[in-house]
Amino acid sequence: MYDVRAVANFVLDVAEEEGRVVSNLHINKIVYFLHADFLAAFSRPLVSAKIEAWTYGPVFRELYREFKQYGDAPIVGRARWLDPNTGQKQRAEWKFAAEEEEFLRELTAKYASMAPGVLVAQSHLEGGPWDQTWNHETRTNASMRISDEAIKSWYERTVKH
């Protein structure tokens, strides 16, 4: 599993190479769909971060916080993490196996070319992981966590690789 901030930086790097801009809303959806596709294709999670169901779809709290300063404007910086040894913030670097990078690069280019609203609509499909979590039938679901099990089950049935 990879740090969600490093995956976000990968997305931003690929989007930049493709001449695309990415907002906070957009990056959260792109990383979510990469995680879902990766889980379905490789049978293991891409990121270890908790995914939460928010009004506009799945959100990684770490990414939301990291990029909220940009609002709905394009993200121009990169995600960082706090190095416990130095107390300094460091850029979250990505390094994937060749097969993983090829898989993720192709999908990132596809998702970065899609409007954020399209990805929000895609994440809100009836019966999907966000819908199951957001519209749960129990009395409480305080964390609104979208489980990897729900994602894997849904995307194994609906995505063809």
C-alpha cells in the first residue's frame, strides 16, 4: 500500500504532463477511482488511507486538508508529509513497480481528462460503495467510512480490465 499523498502527487505529475489541471474535488475522485481499479485488478489496496463518504462523493481527509487552500482552483503544489526525525515537511514521493505505474498512468490520464462533476456522478451510482455508505440503513455511521470490501465487491462486478 502507498501513502495517499504520494499517489496524489503522482496524479498531479501525470496531469501536468498531460496539460490538465486538477482541483481538490477532482483529485479526491481520481485517487478514489485509481484505488478502486487497483483493488479490482491487483486484489490489494492502492492506499492505506481511510475513504469517507462526503456529500460530493468519496474523500480522503488527508488530501482534502492538504489541498483545501486551493478551493476549486487548480492545485499548483504537491502533497507533503511531516518527517518525524527532522520535524520538517517533505514532499510525498511516489515510486511504483513498473506494472503498477503503467496501469496507474493510463487510468490517471483518463480520469484527469474527465470533468470533476462527471466523476462525482460516477461515484454516486445507485448501489455503489458511496451510495451504500451514504444511504446506510443503520442508525449510525459516524465515520462514513467506505470499506475496501464494498469497493472491491462493486468494482470486481462492474469494471473490466
